[in-house]
Amino acid sequence: MKEYFGNCHCGAVQFKFKSFEKVEIWKCNCSICKLNDYEHLFIKHEDFILLEGEEKLTSYKFGTKNANHLFCKSCGVKSFYQPRSHPDMYSVNLKCIMNPPKVKKCVDFDGKNFEDSIKEI
């Protein structure tokens, strides 16, 4: 396991986490992930630490309201959030990580059809 650091665009939200050096990411086609071209790296809650910016985060929930999308109030970037697919993990946007881990596998997840797709994972 290696320690990684990430942040939003303006740097107000900063975090660190532990992860393997080669990882699996998800690309989702749901209405919000597709618009942002979000690359999901799932990190266990206990391996993630928010260093700065808790007060800068704003929450957005839609649909089932089970996912908690967290955006920086200053720059609008969603660098991590609580997904409904992995309730014991955060989803970190691979694009928001400095010197990110290498991608060994990319899973195309059909978030448009979440209920059916999650059963297959």
C-alpha cells in the first residue's frame, strides 16, 4: 500500500489515502458521472483522510438520494464523494490525485441501469 494525495481544482479541499499501486477504476454512464467523465477509485473509509476543506464541501443528492455528491464551494470540483454502490468506501476521482496509481483494469459500469448492473458486480 502507498500513500496518495489529492485535491480539488483550487486546493481548498485536500485529502490523502492509502491504495495499491495498481488499481481497478470504474467508468459510469449515469447522468452525473458521464457529464463529468468521473473516474472512480474506491477507497475504504478507514484508508481516507480529509486534510483540509470540510467547510468548503457542499452536498448534492438526487434520485434515490443514497449517494452524497460532495463539491468544493469555491471551484465546483467533485474530487471525492460517497457513492451508493460502495457504502463502506469513498469514490475518489482518479483525475484529482497527484501522481495517481496505475490503472490495471477499467470497469464500464452501466449506472443508467443501476439496480440491474449492481447485481452483476
